[in-house]
Amino acid sequence: MTEPELKALVKQSLRVSTITFDAEIDNLIAQAEDDISKSCNHDFNIENLDECNMVVLYCKGLFGDGDEKCWNLYSDRLKTIGVRKQ
């Protein structure tokens, strides 16, 4: 997957079809990649579909008013793969 493909996936999951929110979405994607990198102790791998799906969950969890269910799922997945300790 490439960065533009990841952005398109995130926008599709958020049901955003315009460029109006691109700056906010780009910022959320960068934050998600950074969070995943820090949690996994390795650089974000855009070729890893699990990591890309986690970016989608992160963005859905924090975009606009946020989606608590997606945020909780994102947090649980990090814990499940054993990369984030409480």
C-alpha cells in the first residue's frame, strides 16, 4: 500500500469524499503512524495491512467527535499484539 492509498482508505472509512478535511486526515494518519511506531518499537510499515487497518481505526476513533468503539478497538488491538502495556 502507498501513502495515497492509505489516505484513500481512511477517507473511505470516514465517508469523506471531498478535500475539505484532508489536512486533519493527514495529521491523524501521521499521529497514528507515530503511535504505532512507538508502541511497536519499529518504524511504521505501510506494507503491513494490519498496521494500515490500525491507522483506519485510529482515525475513525479521533476524527470529528470521534468513535469510541473504534478507539477502544484500536487500543485493544495494540494490547492484544502485546506492544502496549497498561
